[in-house]
Amino acid sequence: MEDNLAENPENSVVKISFDDNMLARTLFGEHNKHLRIIEQAVGAKIHTRGTDIEIQGDQVMVALARKILKELYGLLVEGYPIYPTDIEFAVRILSANDRTKLKDIFLDTVYIPSKKRPITPKSLTQKQYIDAIRSFDIVFGIGPAGTGKTYLAMAMAVSCLTQEKVSRIILVRPAVEAGERLGFLPGDMYEKVNPYLRPLYDALHDMMRFEKASRLIQQGVIEVAPLAFMRGRTLNNAFVILDEAQNSTSEQMKMFLTRLGFGSKAVITGDITQIDLPNGTTSGLVEAKDILQGVKAISFTIFSKRDVVRHKLVRDIIKAYEDLEIRKEKLRSKG
């Protein structure tokens, strides 16, 4: 791959020549779809002739587009299959820090045999999160919806179980939702709490075949349970995930953290902007974040809206609500 740069701050031109015909076509995308995504994101014009590319526009944006294309081509050389969403993630990552190496992020595959498409981090924060889970016994993942906190934790749990690093997976959630109380729902206790645990089942079934997941649940190798059911237990040789931890009370969080036994890992995920506890009740996640930051054996990964990997509208929605909170805070300070 060769390139040359014509310097002019207002109208820079970069020409890149790619060696491999097939990889270049994959990089460009069907009908140059991938190039259009990059064009729209950086505001530079990209023209193709065979396997050659010419990028024209503002010097900074041209340099960014060049970096994106070269990094993506490097992934293809390594055998990584690029999808349109990967182009968007690459643009976001390199726009934030153009010194980042995409190989360090995208090629860090979480091992799950039954997945046709590898599960990999899609942002630098997600990469740091996976590394923290590998290195620490207790990891907190805190941030908005759609940042992959629970999904990546689940992937790491299934990977550890498959490689026999743990003997079981325990998935836990507080049975608390906005304005609802279990006592008013029909059915026995398991029927009442099951809707609250459904998102954990959904993530699990995305990691392995339904039949296998169901068999492991029946055998007790995988357990999905409400947080209240953890009291009095000691969890040895297990990978434990506490999801939606912002809805745990202070007492519940302390109880959960002290359940961890030998050979176990715990990942606690939550969004401290979405607390559904009654007014005046302290969130266990908020308190833990405040008092455990100094404990060296515990890792905290803080996600932001930049790390959202769902539909781009999710990022826009999160930003809209953040802007609303800023306006409310300004009004409160004036009052």
C-alpha cells in the first residue's frame, strides 16, 4: 500500500494505492458504501479508480480519512471481516484519538465457539473493560444503555465456562422496576421475577444455542436469579454478573460483594442515571463507586455515550436527555 500527500491546509489531496484487489473492494464496500460512510463522517471527498483512492478536503479531515482507511485495510490483511457498523466504530474511535491502533481493539476476540461472528470490543473503553475482566476478580462497568456492559460481561462469562476457567455462571438482577412491586404481579415468586431476568436470558441465548443454554440452566451450570436469592450463599469457582446494579440498595450491594468465594469473578454493571429505587433510598452502585475506588484489587470502567454500539439514534437519545438535565440544573441554580 502506497500513498502520497499534497500539502495545502484548505484543500489537501491524498492518494492511496492498495496492493490487494479483493481486499480493496471489501474495504470500499458494495457500491463504495463504506467510503460513503467515511465521507459523510469526516466531510472529505473520496474518489476511486480501480484500487486507488484520492481523498480531497480540509487537511485535518483528509489525514483522518487516510488513517481510517489504512487502519481498516490493516484489519482486512489480518483476516478480520469488516461490516458497515465496523466502519462507523472505526470513525468514532479514530476521531477521538487518531493514535489508536484498530488492531489492538478489533482483533481482541472473546472466544465463543458457537458464534459465527466473533465478539470483539468496538471502542477503546470496551477494550479496557475486557482487559479489566481478565485481570481483576471484581469489575464495575458503569455507563449508559447500549454500551455493551452486560453483553461483553456475558461473552466473557461464557468464554470462561467454555474454557473451564469457572464451573458455573450466575446471572443476577435486582427485581426492581419503575413504579412496580412484585406483590401486585400475578403468579408465584419465579413467575413474578422472570420478566425482570428476561434481558439476561436474551443475552445468554445470543451467545449459545437455545437447547444448550436450556440444558445448562436445568443442570444448574448456569443460574439466573434475582439479587435477593444471593443472601447467605458463598459463590466459589463461578463467574457472577450483577446487572442493573443501580437498582440495588446499599445493603444488597454489600451482601452481593461479600458472596464472592475462591476462584470466582464478579462483574457489576449499571447506569447511575437510571435509578428506579424509591426516593430516599441509596443506590448500592452509586455508594460502591464512591467508597471502593481506592481498592486496588477492584476495577472501575466508566462508559460514555461515545461507547454506545446500538443504533446511532440511541446515542442521540442519550445526548438529548443529558442536555435536558443540564438545562434543569441551570434552572435550579438560578432559582
